[in-house]
Amino acid sequence: QVQLVESGGGLVQTGESLTLSCAASGSIFSIGTMGWYRQAPGKQREMVARIGTDGSTAYADSVKGRFAISRDNAELTVTLRMNSLEPDDTAVYYCNADIITQAETSLGYLEVWGQGTLVTVSS
């Protein structure tokens, strides 16, 4: 069974920083694109940042210059460093990854989501 486990959410004040981490585990052959998404109350889930296997990144316009995504391919982790947090950043943040799974005699593909971690930014 493959899973993603997030950590690092919490309550911070406007202007402060927070780092989210996500670790993959299970029968993993390789991991493709990894990313962070968020869903605020009453809103649709949106992409925050994603990173390819070559380290290429993409960010939502609303977080460019404030957030930074990185990954450790050996440790199967992805990290989101969030600076200058604003109340509009308040949401449940979800880790996401494209994972090639490994069974005894075959490979498979799963898009996997973490359980989510709550980030609350107070004004």
C-alpha cells in the first residue's frame, strides 16, 4: 500500500513562515511529479506548487515569490516552505504525487493524495 503523510501545519500570524513536509512510503518503484494543493472553506481545491523529477517547478500566481517547493528523491519527500503568510493562505493543504508502484512481477500507476494538513493564518 502506498501512502503520503503530511506534517507541519498549524496556526501562525500574518507575515510568519511555515514549512510543510510530505513523505511517501510503500511499494514504490519511482515517483514522478509531486505537488501541493489546497482547499479553503467553500472553495475548490487548487494547485499551489508542483515539482517534476528534474526539479522544474510551477507555482500558483498567488504564492509566487513567497512559497518554495523542493523534493528529496532519495528520501521520497516533498517540502513546501511558505513565507509571508497571509489570511488568504488559510486552507487544508494536500500533498499529491504520481507514483509508479512495484509488485512482484509488474509495475502500476497511482495518483496518491495525502490526508491533508490544516494551515491557519490569523490577521
